[in-house]
Amino acid sequence: GLTGNKGWRPVWRDPEPKSDYDVIIIGGGGHGLATAYYLAKNHGITNIAVLERGYIGGGNVGRNTTIVRANYFLPGNSEFYSHSLKLWENMEQELNFNTMHSARGLINLFHTDGQRDAFARRGNMMCNQGDDAILLDRDGVRKHLPYLDFDNHRFPVYGGLYHPRGGTARHDAVAWGYAHAADRLGVDLIQQCEVTGIDVRDGKVQGVETTRGAIRANRVGIVVAGRSSQVAAMAGVDVPIESHILQAFVTEGLKPTVDHVVSFGMGHFYLSQSDKGGLVFGGDLDFYASYAQRGNLPMMEHVMEAGMSLVPALGKAKVLRSWGGIMDMTPDGSFIIDRTKVDGLYMDCGWCYGGFKAVPASGWCMAHLMAEDAPHEVAKKHTFDRFRTGHGLMDEEGTGSQHN
Ligand code: FAD
């Protein structure tokens, strides 16, 4: 069937950019594509260009470890991610695209009494939000994850918080699914088109300069993840974001072994198995600010050690590849979907290590903000103001970090 790759229909058009649009979205990652799709689908705005400097799926949306979950604790995050998980559960029907969403269950391990208490509270919060959580004891974890090292003395497994509706999806298929669906509604997806400047006159956005010429629009959304501070600076906007590298790893394909997503926060390690059989795992940030889309060796060593201490059998597998992505880190670990000081210029950023699971709700809420010039109910706490005033910070970094 693949012979010659002939006669295939492109999944989306490859249009030339027009000179003006109603809306420009900068960034063709998961969030930018979902924003364009929901602007068209929910708000009837279809004269939209998504401008992508590289190719669709080349950013973090195609570099992440694909974990999808709704296990946040704090008001603000809890309802947002709950909304997102519901959108995931209907995504394939909605987009008419196989994103390989697999609710295989996520287990966060705990290793002390204090951590058990914290996870019990988190589980109660998840249930109050209408999501699912089950507190497992040591034997309960052993039933699901018999391959863990239960004799580990440094971090003995006390139990785990099981979130059955959590799981994974194929990351680049999510980008392709939104791209395909947005294109069908008339959105122009323009690849190889880097935004190099943002035109602002009298405090209002007029359009953008790009490597393919100037394009006008009086509503522009910056949705560029790890490049948020650089692109915002083009409009004179300062954002409370640092860019850091996060790495991940995949092994050769193995027979099905790891049925769930396993998160070992104490050791900065998490693990799942892809449908191709590769064990997919990662850890924490490299911890120096950088725009390089690749990681460094010390974190690689740390991740391998943590993995081996939890699953000694990992030592038998060969690592095939590692890669890195640029994370847009906020001081409190929670995201921003908000207006800027420039009229008509909006931002969706600060996704830290956890923005894949947020793709549908982020697009939904950013589209609402750009169409109505008012925040959506489930994202109304996620403004820039919390960093100016110190009120309403949502310090949930621990949920993002080491848990993805
Ligand atoms: P991107 O795909 O990076 O999209 C931004 C786009 O903007 C890029 O394509 C870029 O080329 C474009 N751009 C930048 N500057 C310009 C410009 N000037 N002009 C035009 N275009 C521009 N999240 C989870 O929920 N679960 C996980 O398991 C998980 N694991 C991760 C593991 C790793 C190793 C990494 C790197 C990330 C992980 N994440 C995870 C985080 C998640 O991938 C990101 O938060 C999310 O993908 C960011 O949003 P995006 O998809 O829109 O970003």
C-alpha cells in the first residue's frame, strides 16, 4: 500500500498567506491548532491563519511523553483539567481522526506517610471535581505493577493514587487531527512562516511581520510555548516565563509489559509503553534556562538511575533515542490564558511540563477569550495579574514536575 506513496491526498491544504485575516494565531503546536479549530467550530470565525515557523507537529506537541490526566488539586487547575479530560474522551469522534487515546490508567506512587496523606487529599479533590481516583495500598500497587522493585529501601513503595481515566494519546496524531479538522473548516495553516515582528500602533495590534511578508489582523494570539517570552517581546510585552529544557527517552520495541502510566515523583521518573512497544520515560528539567531543543548528559544519568532503582528490568532494554523540548515555565507552575496590555493581542502560555493534556481545553478557552474578549469560566483564574499582585497564585508545580 505504501508503494511509491502515490495518489495520497494531503491531509490539509498548503495555502499561500493572504494579506489579511480576521485572526492570526502564531504557533502551529497543539494549543495553536486547537485554538484555531475551536474559533471556527464554536464561534464561527474561519478567516484565520495559523503561522508556524517550522512544520506542524515539530514543536513540543510532537516531543512530549503523551500523558493525559485530570489529577490536579487546586481550584482553578482542577476544573480546567477536568474539562480537558472530557474533551479528550470525545476527541476522536469530534475530529474524525484516530489520536490513539488510551485511558490505560495512571498510578502516582507514594513512599512516606506524609505523601499518602497528601495523595488522599488530592484523590478526594479529584472525586469532588467529578473525576476518578482510587487510593491503593502496597499490595494494590503490586497487583497492577508487579515489575516494580518492592524491596527498594531508599524509596519503599507504600502505595499509589490510581487515576483510571488517565492515560496516553499519540502526540503528533493530536496535532494532525486538529490541523485536519481546522483546515476543513477553512483555517489556513501556513508552515515555514516565522513571525519576526508584531505591528502595534496606538496600543492596538495591526498584524505581524513574517519571513513570508507582512500579514494584517486586528486579533492576534501568541501560542508559541517555549518561545513565549521572545515572541511577546516583539510587541513590547514582558511575560513571567523562563524557558527550560525537558528531555525524554524511548527504548527498542518490547512485548507489552507496562500497562499503565507509572509516576515516581520522589525519584523524578515516569514510565509508560507506547503502542509500538517502546518504553517511554523521562524525569525533571535540565534546570538551566535555554532555547536549545536538546538536553544534556547529567539529567540523562539521573533519569536512568531513577528508572533502574524503580524497575531494575529496565537495565535489559536498549535506549533508542532521546530528545528535548523547550518548556515555558511560570513561577507557580500554572498556565496563563489572558489578554496583554496591547489591544487585540492575546497569549496562551506557561504550560510548563504539562501542556499536552491541556491541548483541547486550552484551545477551547483561548478561542473563547479571543472571540468574546472575555475569559472562559474554567480558565478565568489564569491571568497575568496573579504575578503582579501575588493574589491567586496556583502553586502546583509538583503536579506538573515529575508527573507530566
Ligand atoms: P509546541 O508544539 O511547541 O508549539 C509551539 C509552536 O510555535 C512550535 O511549533 C514553534 O515552532 C512555533 N513558533 C515558535 N516561535 C514562532 C514564531 N516566531 N513564528 C511562528 N511560529 C513559532 N505534557 C503533558 O501533558 N504530558 C506529558 O507527558 C508531557 N511530556 C513532555 C515531555 C517532554 C520531553 C516535553 C518536551 C514536553 C512534555 N509535555 C507534556 C509538555 C507539552 O508537550 C507542552 O506543554 C505543549 O506541547 C506545549 O504546547 P504546544 O503543543 O502548543 O507547543
